[in-house]
Amino acid sequence: MKKITIGAAYYDQKFDQIKIEPGETLTVVFSDCKFVRCSFGGAILKNCRFINCIFQECDLSLAAIPGCSFPGTRFENSKVIGVDWTQGDWSRSEFNRFKGFDDCVINHSTFIGLNLKGIDIKNCTARDVDFREADLSEVDFQNTDLEKSIFGETNLSQADLSQARHYTIDPGKNNLKGCKFSLPEAMSLIYSMDIDLK
């Protein structure tokens, strides 16, 4: 099992079953790396850069990510619960090319105001997630559970929610231009419009 050295830079490496203890601080650059069954739960990932990385079956629940960036990175079959993504470094345009999540649990996470255009949030459990003021245009929410997630002033133009479920989205408070929906879930849009449907 590899050990991660603070302040180091790693390129094209695989990390299997690495465990960073809760409260432990890590400042590292990873490029084209793969993490399998690793645990970062409760860790402080300070100013880390994950460039074109893949996380598979990992746990990042309650991790703090101050100054981190994730260009080209994706999470697969992982637990990423309670992460405040607004702590990350999204200031440069290349950092916005975050790939997203597939088969992940991202409950209780915060994405307020972030540019997430075109990412995947597929086959996920995304309950109680805060998407207010985020750019979710062209996002694919295929087979994702959005129960109790918050949308307000959110750009969902061209997003695909045709196979998403349990969402509550107010059409008057969000940009839904070209957004894809399907019945019966789309009926929730009508419930928020204060109309009398006979």
C-alpha cells in the first residue's frame, strides 16, 4: 500500500486502500491518478489539485476541501457526503472542467453558485443537496434521486432530468429553458405554480 507524502506531486499512479485520518491535513498534487477504495472521510484536503483523476469506491464524506481543484476528475461508486464544494478553488476556467459523479452518494453537499455546466450527476443519491445559484446547464441527472435538494436561481437550461426523481423545482425561480423532464415526475413542476388544475 502506497503512502502519500505531504507536499509531494504524483503522476499516473494508482492508490489502493489509502486511509487519511479524520482531521489530518493533506496538501498534494495528483495528476492522472486513480484512487480505489481509499478513505478521505473527515480529512482536510488543503490546496490539493486532482487533475484528470478517478475515485472509485472511495469515501470522502465530510472532507474539507479548502483551495482544492478537480479539473477533469470524476467520482464513481463513492460516498461524498456533506462536502462543501464552494470551499474549492473554482477561480480559473480550467478548474471548472470537473467531470462529476456516477453511482455516488452526495447527500447534504453544497454547490451554491458554482459553474458545473455539463457535468454528470448520474445514478446518484443526491438528497438535501444545495444547488442554489449554480450553473447546472447541460447537466445529466440520469437516474438520480434529488429528494429535498434545493434549487433557486439555478440555471438548468438544457439539463436532462428526464430520468431523475423526487425533485422539487419552481419554474418561476429557475432557468429551465430546454430542460428535459418526463412524467410522472414532471407533475411536481405544476404543483409549485399556484394554479388550479382541473
